[in-house]
Amino acid sequence: MAVMTAATPSQSPADRRVSARVGSISESATLAVDAKAKALKAAGRPVIGFGAGEPDFPTPDYIVEAAAKACHDPKYHRYTPAGGLPELKAAIAAKTLRDSGYEIDPSQVLVTNGGKQAIYEAFAAILDPGDEVIVPAPYWTTYPESIRLAGGVPVDVVADETTGYRVTVEQLEAARTERTKVLLFVSPSNPTGAVYSLEQAAEIGRWAAEHGLWVLTDEIYEHLVYGDATFTSLPVLVPELADKCVVVNGVAKTYAMTGWRVGWLIGPKDVVKAATNLQSHATSNVSNVAQVAALAAVSGDLEAVEEMKKAFDRRRRTIVRMLNEIPGVNCPEPEGAFYAYPSVKGLLGKEIRGKRPASSVELAELILEEAEVAVVPGEAFGTPGYLRLSYALGDEDLVEGVSRLQKLLGEAV
Ligand SMILES: Cc1ncc(COP(=O)(O)O)c(C=O)c1O
């Protein structure tokens, strides 16, 4: 819950405890669900967690070994330049060319404490108070908070299951005002798993370029696309965007490295310089040893992610099929990342075990209590009436968890 601490005339600044700016930030709902599920589990309850967006695989050995070696070398016990190890920046530039065909200079890279810090710093570097950012919804819960912290104004553009959660240029154009500065773009998407076709992405990119807008494109799930879906980096599809485009990426999802905390942003040199200055005062460099691990990751091949992808694809098909078997649940097929985002509007207001959940928050609470299954309600992503389930958990747990959902929600009358 947000803690509002707006000043009242009788209050002196010293009486106000938490600043209004930071006090208005909500807790990350996804991390909160995960924490609750882990606490229940620690108390001995057999909770199955679909909450957290992290692969269940260990980080590949060659990456762990590179880090272990660095731990024993005093060279890596020191600060690095605030913007990252030069060899890692060069390797990120090489990886970006290899994977996306996007040619950049290492000076256009800032190594950050995960993709999250990259997003925060990119908005902080670009936005002035009152600048509007168009945010397609359902959105990842961190985007609006980081926009607001930077003084910006998030403007939601909502897409629902009927379009596979993809917004159109017409919708974006309807949301554009003279205050619009940035379009946020993410494909594959968290929380919906939606992937834009190359034509759709190019049309959106051209629209942004035509209106001189900046684009922040989050490419953290670039390697996790299934079936016929393909990923292409937006500034490669629409090269005229490059001068006003910030690309966010990281090692967390591709190499099962969520806990190592290494991400990066790529952008025009002036923005990267400004964001690096900010980071130099806020956190300095990312852990030196973690940067060495990321260097091994991005310099290596993509075999590990190909293996994970096979498992995710299998789980994806299972979860979508099983969810759609539940009356009142409608789950379009996600084509990327590792999330399913079913509509549960058909269940709201119905009676389940003596309760009538009126919102997806209440339904998620009921599911946790009665089925011991953790899911994240759509309210966290700007669209009530939905649930997000991460399918980056083991096959057996996945089937057991969704079977529990089938049993519980099948009782709705
Ligand atoms: C869309 C998206 N972007 C960025 C991130 C940030 O990842 P990290 O900070 O772990 O690198 C996440 C993590 O869940 C995500 O889902």
C-alpha cells in the first residue's frame, strides 16, 4: 500500500516523515506475492508459487566458474569504472551486434544493477517534470513507478485479450499530446507474454519517429520467443529511431541470473553519459565479480537459453491448455517470455467456498488461502480482472498448481 504523506499547513518539514515523492511508491506487487508465498512455505505450507518471474534453472556452470575465479583474484575486489568494466561494455556491444544486428560503440553502454536500474536511470536521465510517457497496459509494475519518480506522467494505453494484449498505432496516437516525450515498448512482454509481429513493431516505431518521440524499448526477453514469433530490436527495424532510443537488457532471464544483478542500457552518448553520472553518485559500479560473470555469459553461446526455452515452451502449452479448461477463464496464447495472463472476469462475483471475490485481488487472496497457489492479480499491471502466472517453475509443480486451480475455481457457482 502506498503511504501518502502530503504536507499539511500545520506541519513543519521535520514533522513529515517519508517524503511525498517516495511515500507514494507502491510496494512491488510481484515481489510482495513472492514474499508471502515464500513465508507460507517456510511455515510448512505446501505453497506453489507462480508469482516470481525467474527461471528455475541454475546459472550455467561456465558462468559460475568465471565468477569463482574472479573471487580469488584481488583485481576483482576493487571498484570498476562507475559505468562498468570496459571489457564487459565491449562484449555487450559485440553481443548486441551478434544477436540484434544493432551496431553500437561501447561508450553507448552503461552497465547497471539489473534491468530495473537501467529503466530507473533511463527515465531519470530523459524526463523533466510533467513529461508524459505512453505506457501500453497491461504493463510491468515497475514502469509507472520509475516514471513517476523521475517526475514524469505515465499515460496508460490499454489492450485486452481480444488483441492478444497488443496496442495499435491508432490507440497510441489517441494518447499522444504535446507533452508526450517517450513511448515505452516491450516485446516480448511481461506480464502478458505478447510479442508484436515485425510489421506491428515497425509501424509503431515509425509512428514514434515521425512524431519525434523517444522510445525506451525493454529487450530483456529477446531470446524467449516461441512458435512462429520472432524478435527484432526496434532501432534495427526503424533505424531513424536510434538517436532517441534507449534499449534496456540484462543477463537475468537469458542466463538464469536473476540474483547476480547485471543489466545494461544502450543509448545515445549524451543520455548514457548523464545516466552514468547519476549512477556514479547513487550506486557506483555493479559488483565487480558479477560483471565478470556477465562477461562470461554474453561472450558465450546461447546453448543454455535454448535448453531453457524448450522447457518453457512445453510448460507454456500445458499451462495455457489447463487454464482454458477452467470455466470463466480465458487465456490467450503467450508467444514470448514466461508468463500467462488469463482473464478471470468470468469468475468475479461468483461464489467459491463461501466467498464472492469481487476483484482479481480478492480472487488471488482466495486462491492463496484455499489452494495454496500464489498468483499475481492484474491490478499490479494496471488491468484488474486478470491474473499473471509465471510458468518458469518445474513441470510437476506447474501441473499440480494448475490442477489445484482447476479444482478450486471449478467450484464457482
Ligand atoms: C519486462 C522486464 N524488464 C526488466 C526486468 C528487470 O530484470 P532485472 O532487474 O532482474 O535485470 C524484468 C524483471 O522481471 C522484466 O520483467
